[in-house]
Amino acid sequence: MRTTPTPPAFRPGTVFLVGAGPGDPDLLTLRAARLIARAATIVHDGLVSADILALARPDARLISVAKRRARHTLPQEEINALLVREALAGRDVVRLKGGDPFIFGRGGEEAEAARAAGVPVEIVPGISAANGAAAAAGIALTHRDAASVVSFVAGQCKGLSEQDWSGLAGKGRTLVIYMGLRTAPQIAEKLMADGLSPAMPVAVIENGARPGMRVVRGPLAGLAELVADHRIASPALIVIGEVTARDDVALARIAMEAHQ
């Protein structure tokens, strides 16, 4: 009696949520570099540097889902659907994100969507934009004499004026603001209205840990002018706190020159 072979059970591909770090390929984790090098499909953000994408194999399919000032190539729901669709077709997908996928990278939403569809997910953390940019600029986000608390906030979220940031910045604290260039005037007003000194030191880091990195400094009251006068462009971070005035100037200059 002949028996019909049982077809192998279908296994969906895996979605790898990979942190690409602040942009320098040398700052990738080994796991991230290996996944990028072997991936057949890479779905990447606009903040992933060309140097990192160049590590992909020649026949890799690169799909950009760049987001720029609320103009999305794909809405987040469609990005989620794209990842699920690729995986359910049996293909592994590297979802490549600037910085760390779970710090303002919407990695949590994508992981939830994949798992809800029965798709396995692996998280590959990366050096966050805040850590990488601050280190490249010679700014210690914590310092025994200046700050024992660090907070990360998004400066471009809905309802910025209604968000409660009280206590996040001030003596002994460092506040790092992602996506805050467009709302820099409102951010400064908000923090000063909460009681933060207009003279609180501020640093704006453009292209942190990348070629052409710039660091500009000034008081909180002049934040809007700092961004406008120096024509700061994304990607950039705003760091507020006494630590921005404590870094070794020579060390910061060497770090900047190394990335030019």
C-alpha cells in the first residue's frame, strides 16, 4: 500500500528588527553586520546611512520606507503589512532602523504586528542615536558632578504642548530630544515655562558619528536661533543639561575631525 508523503509544514520567514546605530558602519554589532551581509530583503529607514547599506550583498532587494517630517513613503500600518507579507511568503526580512529599533524606532509596533500574524521576530539592538551622537561629540550624558538621570523624549509627537516634561530637565538631569528641530521654539518655551533656567546649556548635534558631524552650543533661551542660524538639518539631536558644557573641547574636536 502506497502512502502519500506528508508535505512539510509551512514555516514563515523571520522578521529581524535590526538597529543600524547612528550611521558609522564600525558601530554596528557583529550580529547586525552579519544579517545585513546575508539578507536577500532589507526594508530600511531613511536614516540608515549609505555606508551601511553598501554592506548588503549585490543582489539584495533594498526597500526604502523613509520618513521625513511626517511625509512617509509608507504609513506605519503599511510597513507592518509589508513585513508580514514578505515573511508569510517564506522570506526572511531584515528591518533596518537607525539607532536602536526600540527607541523611537516603532520597533515595538512592528514586532507586535508580526507576532499577531504568527511571524517569528528577532530583535537586534543597536547603539542608540543619543548614545552614539553624544559619544562622538565628547558629551557624557551622565557625570558624577553634573547628571545622574537621562531622559529621552520625542519633540515631534502629537500634543507636544500637553506633554508633561516637568522634572525631566534641570540640575542633575540630562534631557535628549529626538525629532525636535521643527519644534525647537516650542520646546524652549515649554521647558522655560516649567521653570528651567533660560541660561541652561544646550548642544545640538547634527549627523552624530557620521562624516560632517557638527555640534553647536548655546543657552536654552537661544535654542530656536541656534537651529535656524546654523541651518541645522536632520538627523540631529538636542541635548539639554549641564553636561553639554563640561566636555573636553579638545577631545570633542578630535572626535569631530575623525568623522570628517
